Amino acid sequence: MAHLDSSERILSVDIGGSRVKGAILDRDGKMLTDYTKIDTPSSGAPEDVLNTILSLASRLATYTKVSVGFPGYVRRGIVHTAPNLSTEKWRGFALRDRLTELLKKPVRVVNDADLQGLGVAKGDGLEMVVTLGTGFGTAILLDGNLLPHLEFAHHPIEKEGDYDDYIGERALDAIGLEAWNKRVERVIGILKTVFNYDRLYIGGGNSKRITFKLADNITLVANVDGIKGGVRLWEQENDHAL
């Protein structure tokens, strides 16, 4: 892994379906500013989201690099899907280049679950991160290295639905907490069988709604912990994962 200079200050931004969140970090991941939140624009359109990021950045201190977690599939800075914003509006959008132009700083962009994974993983073995929020996000890391992103959320789990439909926020609202917890527990079992992870981290705004007992190798993490992945994103050297 690459190592950042002590003078580096990272603007770490998490674009969520409900809120855009961010903070300035030093090279050790320590927050140098408040963890700031702004509502995600209801249009979900690229320029509106970019303006929200600019507003967020203007409230924070000076920074030298920018890390962004985006709620969809991103490869080499280009958005391919944005299911909880609007894939139609975002497909093919050069998010990294546009932000570099606007913020005039080097920018890296990954999926939002990948950013959270970098923030919470211990760097030992096969670690998996899932986020329970507007939708369902996943990230996989091996010995601290981010692996290429899989949009597991859009793999079918029911005859007419995927994981977003099954345990996303709309499902929680529709079926209630008890039934939703049963579904989440089932999904964790599927993930263990498919990936055989050493450790699983569960984040996202709805992780606090889990009521069943978790295995010893499963940890609940806060969104604010995930924002710290903005530093480790700049330490990654695997271009295939970015």
C-alpha cells in the first residue's frame, strides 16, 4: 500500500440516497472537522448532487485530496449505475473528472460500501462489509486490499426482486421490523455460505434496527466510521478495484 505524507488532508464524502455526508481527515484517519450532513437533492440529478458536494466542501477546512463514495457501480471514475438516485441520469457520467474540475484537487471515487469497507476493515483475511440503508451495499477486502466491486444488491433473491427490494428501506417500511429482521438474518446466512468471510461488518442507517443476535465475527459499525475510508482509498494500489 502507498503511504500518505503527513501534510495531506483528505476531504472524504459519502453520497447517500438520503444525505451527502463528509469530513476532513488527516493521514491517520482522524477527523479534523465535524461530520457534516446535507440532504441529498430529491432530483438525484448529477449537477444537483455536485452542487451539494460543493456546498459541503465550502463548509469544511482546506484539503489536498478528495475521496468519494457513490451509491452505485463506479469503474475508473465513470458511473455505470445509480439505482437509488437515477441510473438513467447518471449512466456514463464522468464523476471523478467532473469533481476534479470543480474542486481543483485530485479525486478518487468508489462505491459507497467500498469506502465504508476501507474505513472499518482490520486488514486481516477476507472481510466483508454490507450497508443497510436506502438500498443494500456490499464490499469485499482481502488483507486490507479492496477487491473489484460486485453489485450483489442487484442479484435476484426472489422471483421478482433483488436484494435492494428484499431488505432495502422500502421493504422495511412495507413489511415491518420483525419480518425485515428475518429477511436480514436470511441474507447474512447466504453471504456466509457464498463468501465464507472471516469477518462481516454491518453499517448503514438501518443497521441499528437489527434485533437478532449476531455471530461473534459480525460487528455493527457507524456511518461515521466508514467516512474514514477516505484516507485508505488513497493508499490503495489496485487499479482494478478503483
